[in-house]
Amino acid sequence: MALPPQLKAIQHHLRTAQEHEKRDPVVAYYCRLYAMQTGMKLDSKTPECRKFLVKLMDQLETMKKDLVDNESISQEIVGNAHVENYALKMFLYADNEDRSGRFHKNMIKSFYTSSLLFDVLSVFGELSEENIQHRKYAKWKAAYIHNCLKNGETPQAGPIGMEGEVYDDEFGAEGGGSSHVPYDPPQSQPSFHGHPSNQAPSSNFSNIQIPPGSHAPANTPAEMPHPEAQSVKPVPVPRTMPVVDPSLLNNTQEGDVRLTPEDFTRAQKYCKYAGSALQYEDVSTAVQNLQKALKLLTTGKE
């Protein structure tokens, strides 16, 4: 069924859902859920829109039944962690390619898809300031690099001030006004080996925390791999085992610790984030989150 013109704003979220139908049904489900919720706000009264949205609701119900045993669907906190982890992985992959000066269609799409997934996170509640900034930067970077390549220009690698048109018609969004927003996406160590400087980036967003690991998610689309990659076989990178805080080993809850319901919720969230990180074999992030959960449960402090 064709998408009514009134619902054009959700076309790329629906396309992302379709692309992830088999590779990651959880991502596909939440993309459609976001599209349905947004579509209801855009136009739920005209017959063509109502018919389209009812069909989308039916599709969501079918997916929910098919994924009934998946915790990422039955528990929002797990679903939130899953989608956010996927969005960040895709963002970090594109940012790593950008900082290394490797500009290609795959990294442009990864930047833009990550921005769409940051949109999707709003189904779980209000976006954090960090994710708002990631979304804005990723969408702008995708348009900037796309326009440079289209015009035969060489994009400037790495973080730069956002200036001029923030959105591009190629991605189905309206053009933004002229603006200049100095933004430096966080550099998680040891993720960005291609960064020209070993110094920590200076920005107003230096407190933003992103899980380590800049490799692409297992199913990142690869329509146009980098030319150099076609003749070079990937070499496995040896893993470095993360350092475990010795004070947390064999630790038991201190006698006077009283945990609040909020503490249990936060501890559960850390554990879910750890589980989601392990889906991408991101050991460092998993250990960090498990340590946070353990410290909170044994000391009542983070």
C-alpha cells in the first residue's frame, strides 16, 4: 500500500524497518511503532491515512505475536537498550570512517540511519540531550558528505561546525536554516584509531558517554564497500580484556545499604545494557555496565 503524501515524514523510518525485517526484527518493530505513533499525530482522520495506519497497526500486532518470546519486545527497558546500542554502533562506525577520511555511500547511509534510530528512541520516552545532539550531528553529516560527493568536492573529515543546510532533500527532510553549531561527537577509546590527533576532542559535549567499540553492527548495510576493502581480507583484531575493579570481586551487600525501587530499576537497566552489548561482542561495555550494577547493589551508590 502506497504511503499517503501526508505521512511523508515517516517514509524513511518505514524503509529502515523493511531493511531490518530479517536482519534485526526488533529494530524493524520499533521503527514501525515510531512510524505508527508519529503518523497518528500527523493525520489520522483522512480516509487514506486512516486505512494506511490501521494496516500498520495490524502489521505491528502480527510482529508482536511472532516476537512474543523476545525480551526486547516484552520489556521496554530491554528494547530501549537494544535500539540505542544499535544506533550508537552505527553512529560510531560512520564517525570512525569519517574521521579516517573514508567517504562512501555506506558510511553516509549509516550516519543517516543512526539519526532515524535516534528518532525511534522517542517511543521509550524523552530523548537524552546526548542523543538529541547525536541525531542532529548524524543527520547533518550525512547531508554534508552526500552534497560534497555529489558536487565533486572532498568533504572535511572529522568533527566540524554545522553550517548551512542541516537537512537534505535526498533524505526526505526539509531544509534547515543557516546555523553554526560547534559539535564534536565523543571519542570513545580505543574506538577511533583513524583520528589525526591523539588528543581528546575539546567541545561543550565532552561529558557525553558512548559505549566503546566503533565497529559496525553485524548487519550494517554495505551497498558500496570502500574500494580498498575489496582486495584486502580483514585481519582479526586481538581483543584486550577489560580491567575488572578488584574491590567488586567477591563483594556482598553492605549491612546498612537500603536500596530504593529506583536503584533496582537502574541496576536492571545496567544489566540489560550489558546483555545488549554482548550481542555485538562488545566485552568492554558489558563489563563496565555489570560493574556499575554490582557497585550499586552492594553499596547503594553509583
